[in-house]
Amino acid sequence: MDPKPPDEPKGKDKGKGRPSQQRPFYEVPRDVITPAQIVSKAKQELEARSNRDKARGVRAQRPFTPRDDDRSLFGGGGASERPSSTVSIDTQLAEDLTFDFDRSRPPSTVSGTAADSGLSGVAGAYSSSYLSSGSYNKLPIDTNPSVGSSSHRPPSTSGTRRPISASTGRVRLEPLQTGDDTMTVTPPKSSRPPSGDVRRRHKVLTKPSPSQSDSTAPLELAAAARSGSCGDLKEASDKMVGGRRVHSGPKERTSTHCSQVSGLVRRDSSGPLEERGEGDGQVSQSREITSAGERSKLKGVDHIDSDVQSLVDILKTPDVTEAVICSTCSKIYEKLDSAHLLGCASTKRSHILKAVVGLLRERSNARVLLSLASLALAVRVSGKHLTAVCKIIFKVSKQGNNDQLFISTNVLELLYDTMTSIEYEHNREALLYCCGVIKNLAGNPSLSETLSRKYTLYTLATILAKVNKLVLDSSNGDEKLTQVLNQLTSALRKFASQTVFVSQFVSHSIIDELCVTSVACSSDYELMLNICSTLGKLTDHTPLCCTALSKHPSCYRSLLKLLTIYTHKKDLVLRIAFVLGNLADQDEECRLALFNEKDSILTLMNVFEHYMQLSLKDTSEVGSGSRKSLNDVLTRLIRVIANLSISEHVGTMLADDRRCVEYLLHILDVKDITEHEELMLTAMVAMNNLSFYNSPATVMEEKEIEASRCLMKLLLKDHKEGLAEVCRIYGNLTRSRRVRDFLAANTVLEIMVTLLDSGDQDLVYFCCGVLVNCMLDEDKRPVLKREGGISKLADVLKDFAMLDWSLAGLVCQVLWNYSTNIRSSNNTFGDADSHKLITLLTDYIDNAHLPPVDGSTEEMRSYLHDTWRMEFCSVAAQLRKRIKSNLSKLVELSAPSSDP
């Protein structure tokens, strides 16, 4: 899927990035809590309360990934760990920088129409403007990309480089031919007003003299072609045929006429004709220039060439200073840009490259190297020289203190243009080092805002789509392409942890392309680790990323396949399980999609069994670090089971899976919650979800007594969250009479009554749930009064009713079940507790006691009123009536004494 082009800035701020230290007046500071955030937090609390009695999902901490501060291309293991096809920067740099005049011209940039090449609109989409005339370290390239107004074309796999527009530095968008129809894509105009030279050129194009209309037509075509606008090219082309309408295709309008443009020649003072092509090294038909307009134009070019040559001579001066090198590079760029001779258009291109390459071999200052490399990229260095230049830029990016140089110059824009426009088949190593540069810069979070404004992720999305297509089209794996994908995904992994980039992963379809990569290159472990780590970070950020990932047709299939292939790789299994857990926690559709994938549960259970067997080994055989990593993997796998079990259909099936239930019970039985807190809590949530569905004749029903026994030891631990989970599970299990008898025989009911004094609202709620079920049995009711439970329930009603009407209603249900066979309120509740309950119930039934308007949100008040009316009032009114009707005013007499 093609990446979506970024939106252009509007109005006068077009092409300008907002400084990071400034913010709009309407933007809230990060340290200020807004009313919307308060409302959102309140809604989350209300939702958690309303789902206390239901199966629920498990949130987990994202797997820890150590920060990679070593900015090497293939990790910090040294050259011995590099793939055999990689090239050492230091050993090959001198050889690659040996300049060859015969190879200085790049291959032809005319290879058919844009439809033939399939290049995406992002290629080279950056316009030029002089950022700072007095700063020697900035080449004048604007950071504002120009994106066509038409729909985005599919990314290319050919990677053919397009000619640069001399006026703007943009790649020229040629007409796109589709079938018999022709569509012309016109990029937006630059936000920079045209220079005087550009305005004069427009004047010549629009107002030719009648006598010169024929002779100046080829020159007009040349200027139109360099302008980067297909509209200008079409207008000049129409003048070539006398203004009549033509219906020729793009090749007829561009290739034929452009051959005339490229065949323009210049008469030197000596008289011979000089060939002037587009830098493709091919001979085009020569033609003598006789027009006065052409002569004047060529005189201007001669003047520019002379100025450029003088600047190049400065670069060749022995012992030239670093400041002079930087300022001279900037001046050369400015001269070429003003004359529309950027790219391969200048006759001095080979001289410029020779001087630049010579200095690149001699200099080591980072600022100088970037200035020289930027100029080389601007004039379209190619072949092995392009690879050498990209290596140098990568070498500079390895030092973190050079990061600001990339931001303060236009080298990134030129690098992005190069990456998206070169032929990947012949420049894979250059592309590899370019991606390494972005990976290094991505590790600096302070640059995130600037890199986002430069549309870095959009560029990576386009490259990823192209490389994926090349990989899919190749019959066997390409090692260099795989290395490029490793650098790309490593950069994306770093960007995924920065909030400013998260939404761009969806808008530019990067998540879809990562799914494609995971299918095409599943045999590369490091690549899969990068992809799964990236997906884990994204799905942990926002539901939007979960939705985008789940909608890809190969999402679940590819993740399950990776689990099967890499079962023994703990790091990768950990991250795959984390992604699957995030998806299962998303919604019912995702849970069912994962469950319905072929052999999904079988795969999960096989991996679960593998790591359970490892954890059962003697601890002396496994180191502490390895035990921790095993527990982390088990935790993430159990989380997938717990989140899948939220679905009633899936939960019922898993409750009847013997391996699943037995392994969960084993963890609860042998692990200590103080040492393995996250693992134990996750296992208890999974057990709660499986026990929630009261399905007969399942493995869960068969093991309910064993589950009750495993949980009993946790009641003695000083762990409040663990106690709440145990009580929650007991609330599900006590629907069985066998479990209630087992708990009563092991004094668990007494513990439940004692926990009513804990003061923890949720823990008290779950204890009341257990007591509601236990009070159904007449033989268990005396425990409540004997342990002082009536008075404790009255205190709970008094302390929590106005904060939690659901809990108040549950207290009333406990007392209602307890008083089923009531004959006297005094005997059943006690005289003091009976009157106390009547007073509290009357007050709460007559008044909802809602919080004041200025102290709460409307959602909170509405929720409290609804729960008061539906969950409290009905049962409380019935309980009050029962207590009142059985309340006697007579004093109970003691039995007569048997003594005479």
C-alpha cells in the first residue's frame, strides 16, 4: 500500500517549520492537566467499576529494549560480525573516491514516462531556497516538500532517478500515461517568490517575438523542462506545433522534444560546435545556434560557468581553509541554483565533482565533509562515487555531537531526494548507508520534531514500499536488500517510541508494509525482531495502530508463523506475544479474528508448553537472568490467553483446554507472588476469566477444587492486589456448592468477613461477592453473625455507599440472602444493627446524595444516579421492608430458671 503524502503547510507559513521552543496560544502545556483529561480519567474509572464482575483484559508493560547508543551499521560486534557483503568504510573509501572522468556522467535519466518507471511522488520532492546567505555551512535547499495535487502513484521498484528541476531543485514530474488516456501531474508552486532571473525567463517564454517564435521554441522547451512543471512543458510543446491541439502521448511530447532540447549546442569563440546533453553520455544531434535570443541565453550560461569554474579553482587551491571550503560550496550551489543548472545540467559538473572528491579524501572535519557531500548530492553524483559520499555522511552521523549539523544544513533533504530517486538495483550499498544515517539520527529524541517536519517517515515509507516490491519480485533472497530492510526497520523501531511519529505510521501505511516485510523475509531473525518491537511499541501507544494492524489480511497468520519458526528465541517470542496481547485486548473483532486463524490456539499452547517445560527445570540449571526472561515470556503468553478469554465464545473453549488450565494451576501452585508478581497476577486474571463462564462438563469445572486449594495460600500473603484477585476468582467459583463447602471447611469464610475491615473499596466489593454466594446455604449463615459481619457490613454501607452504589447494593444482597428465613430482626441482625440498618437504608433510599455540580463531571453524576436507582434502591427497599416487618418492640425474656 502506498504511503499517504503529507499535508502541505498552508498560507504564509508554507515551507517553514515552527521552532520547537514556540507553541500556539491554544496548545496546553504538557505539565497542565486539562478538564478533558480529568473527564477521560473519570470515565476510565467508571468503566472499570462497571466491569468488575466481568472478564477483563490485562495491560502489560512493554518488553524492555536497551537503548542502542552504538551507531554502527550492523551492531557493535565489530567487523567480524558484519555480513560478508558489507564494505568497510575506512578500507574502501580511498578507492571509491578515485575520480574517473569517463564515469563522471550518470546514466541517462530519460527512461520512459513516469508510468513506466513507477516512481512515487515523494521522489526528490524538495524545493530550493537560500536559507542563509551569510552562513557557510548551509546549502540553500528548502525543507518544504512539494506534493502533487493528484492521487499518489504507487511506489516504484525500478528506482530510476529523475532529472532535477534547475529552478527549484525538485525532481521533474513527467506526464503519466495510463492506457490511452494521459494524466498530467502539476506540483504546487514553491512558496518562495521567483527570483529576478526566473521572472525574466518567464517573460521570454510568454512573449517571444514573431520572428523568433520558431527558433526560440527549443530553448523554451529547455526552460520548461527545467522548471519542473508539466504544464509549462505542455505549453511550450504546443507552441512548437503552432499552438494547435495535439493528442500525442507523453513520449511524443517529452522524449522527442526533449531530445531537441538536449541537442542544443553552443558555439565557442573558436567556432566548433560543442555537444550539450543531459549528462547521459550519449551523443545527440548537433545544431548550430543562430537565434539572438539563444545566443544571449548561452552567454549567460557561459558567465555562470565561468563563475563556477573560478569557485572550483578556489577549492583546488592547496591548503584551503575549512571555512573557505564551506562558504565556496554554498556559493557554487547558489550559482547553479540561480542559473537552473542543478543536477546534471551544468557543463562544470565533472570539474565540481573532481574538486569535491579530492577534498573528501583529504579532510576530516565533520562540517566540511557534510558541505562537500551536500554539493556532490546536489549535482547528482552517481555510481561508486555516490556510495563513497553516502559512506562519508554515515561516518559523520556516527558521532552524536554531529547531529545538529544535519539539522542546520540541507543535507537531509538532499539525502532523502537521493534515496527515493536512485536505481536500487545498482545502488543498494549507497541506499544502505543512507538508511544507516537516518537510523543514527532517530536515536536522538531531541530531533524528533525537526525530523517530523522534514517528512522523514514519509520518505522511509516510500523506500520500504519499493524495497518490499523488489524483495517479492526476486526469485531468491537478496542479502543487500535484507540489510537495507534491517536499517530501515531499526530506524522505524526508534521512531515508534516517539509520540510525534506514531500517527504517521498509520497515515503513511507503514504498518501494512511491515506486515508485508514480515511475510517476505520471515527467515531473518534480526529483521523480525525489529518489526515485532516496532509493532509492540505502536500497538501499546494507541488503539488506532491496533486497528490498522488487525485489518491487514496477513497480520495474525504471519505473527503465528513467526511463533512457530522462532519458538526457541525468547526475545522474539516475548515481543510477538506482546503484540498479540495488545490486539486481543482491543475489541471482540480482533479476539475472534485471532481465535479463528488456523491452528492459532494450538500454536499458542505449544509455545506455552515449551516455556512451561523450561521453567520446570531445576533452578540450579537455569541462571537468575534466564529465569526472569522465562517468566517474562510466560507472562506475555498468559496475557494473550487472558485477553482472548474476554470473548465468551473463546473463553468457553479455553476453559475446556486441559493444557491451558493445568499449566495455569501449576503456576499458581508453585510460584511465589512476592518474587514473581507480574506472572502471578496475570495468571490469576486468566484464571478469573476462564472461571467466569459457568460452563458445565469442562476442564475448568473438573479442576475447581484444585483451583480453590491453590488460591488459599495466597490469602495469607500481605499483597492487597493479589488478595483482590483471589476474592474475584472465588466469587466465580463459589457458584458451585462443592466449592462453597470446601471454603467453609477451610475457614475461608471467616477470612472473607475479616477482610470487610480492610478499607479497600475493590477488595471489599469482591469479598461481598463471595459472601453473597455463600449466604445461599443455610449452614454457612451463622458464620456472618458470629464473626461480627453484620456490624461490618453496616459500616461498609455507611463509608462507601455515596461513593459506590454498586457496592452498597451488593451489601444489601448479602444481608438479603442471610435473612432468608428471618423470624425476628432482633434475633437475626441484633437490635442495635437492625435500627442502624433501617436508618441508613431510609436515608439512602430517599436521597441519592449526588456530589455537587461544581465538584464533579456530568458523566460522574449520571453514572452515580443510574447505579443508585438500578442497583441499590430496589434491593435496599426490599431489605428495609423485611427488617421493619420483623422488628419487634417486645423485650425478649430469658428462659425461666430451673431452681426452686
